[in-house]
Amino acid sequence: MPLIGFDQLFEEADAAGRAVNVAVAGGADATVLSALRTACDRGWIEPIVIDRPSAIRRTAEELDLVLDGFTIVDAEEPSTAAVGAVRGGRARMLMKGQIATPTLMRAVLDPACGLRTGHVICQAPLMEITRSGRRFLLADTGICVQPTLEQKRDMLGSCVELARLLGADEPRVAILSATEAATEAMPDTLEAAELARLGVAGNLGRCQVAGPLSFDLAYATDTADKKHVAGPVVGAADVMLFPNLLAANLTIKAIMYTADCRFGGVLLGAACPVVFMSRADSVATRLCSLALALKMTNAVS
């Protein structure tokens, strides 16, 4: 089965019947507050907004937005305070607001008081392409600069788990590269081939893994005949795992800004779901990210 999309995620969040406390690091931003207001009004969340209260209230006044149902927390370091709210049991999700990624990640990765679990922390957006009806997860688009083979294997496991939660009984995973041929000239293709071998051997759990595959082979069904490449993952990948952050970040931003699509992202591998996308995101994208994170949170309730 294909992955479920954002319409269903929104419906499930509406029907959940309980609001989830979310700690928001850096809440003095128009799109952040607008998304939180909408999600709060729909009964999805109870926001704990962490930033300078004067800045939060000034932004809300400019938007003519009421803060009923919001808990406002004053903190010089919103990231540390937001992570502390999760560790202290006051919130079940963390959300990146108008704050730099390195600042938030320092708090998340702090060995003494962060949200480490022993798994690799990676960003996994769910992409929904309107024209083709394709839905797929991408990783890692925001954290690991040059992941090792073992880190890729761990990220693959986290993405497969999320894909199952989104409806894929046996997720199809494409290990991406610039070519579908393994060659020593491109070391990432050798790692892709090894991950595919581990998948065939059953060492990666209930999933189908193919690699190396170029993006077109992972995405489009009509490329199989043209390139004479076959297999259940070709043209139907539920998960696309990139060789490095450069390739992943360039690809996702190209899709985001040129395709008719919806997307929302979370961090996997942390002690709780983390709503995590760009500071430049729209209200709609922040709501998609919240709906995805809520799916993960409600699954373990």
C-alpha cells in the first residue's frame, strides 16, 4: 500500500480526541504562531511557546491573533528550555520555531540533558507530489553531513518504522546515488549496494531495499524500461535514503520550490517526535509537520 497523505493525517489528528502538549523553541514568529493557533483550535495541541513573552505578544498583536490556550514561557535560551520541558514530562513533542538549527541541535544532542536515544538523529520529510499522487519519505535532509554506512543503516531502520506507521506494510527503500551501477569511483554506491545486500539477506527487517538507484529510477515507473532496471522498488520507493546532506538538501529544496507538492518534516531518532523544517516554512508546511509528528506521538499513547 502507498503511504497515507496529509489529508488523512489531518483527519486523524482531528479525530484523536485529545490535545498533545508541544514545546516550541522560538515562538515569536508569524507563521509559527499562526500554525499553532490553527492546530490548537482544531484540538490537536496545547502549545508551550518559549521565547521572550514581549516578542511573542507583539507578534500576536500584529496578527490580531489571540493566545488563549497557549502557555508562554520566558527563556533566554528557548532551545534548552523546550528540551527541558520534554525531559520534564511537560511536553510530549518538540517543535522548531524561529530558531537556528545548530542552536536547537546543541540542546537536543546534549549528552547530559538532551534527547539522545542511541539512534542516529535525522530529518525525514514526507513529500506528497500532487501531479503524480506519489508520496515518499526522504532522509537525511538536515542533520548528518556525511553519514557512515552504519549511520545509514540506522536511519534506514527509523524511516522504515515511520513508513510502516504511514501504511506501508513492507516499505520499499531506495538507496540513492547518481548512478545505478556500483563503482569504486563513487564510494557511496558501494555502501548502497551493501545496504541492498543486507536487505535481501533479511538483515534490515521487513522491507525491500534496492541500490544504488538514481532519483528517477526511485520515483518514476516509466524509467524502468528505458534503463532496463527492474524490481519492486523501481518507480515506487516509499523511502529514499541519500548518500549525504549535500545531495539531500539540494534535492528537497528543488522539489519544494518547483513542484506542486505538500510536505512536512520531523526528526527521527530522538526521545520524542520533533517538528523540524526550515525557518522559511509557510503556515501550511508547519501544520503538515505537526500532523505528521502527531501521528507518531499518538501511535505510542
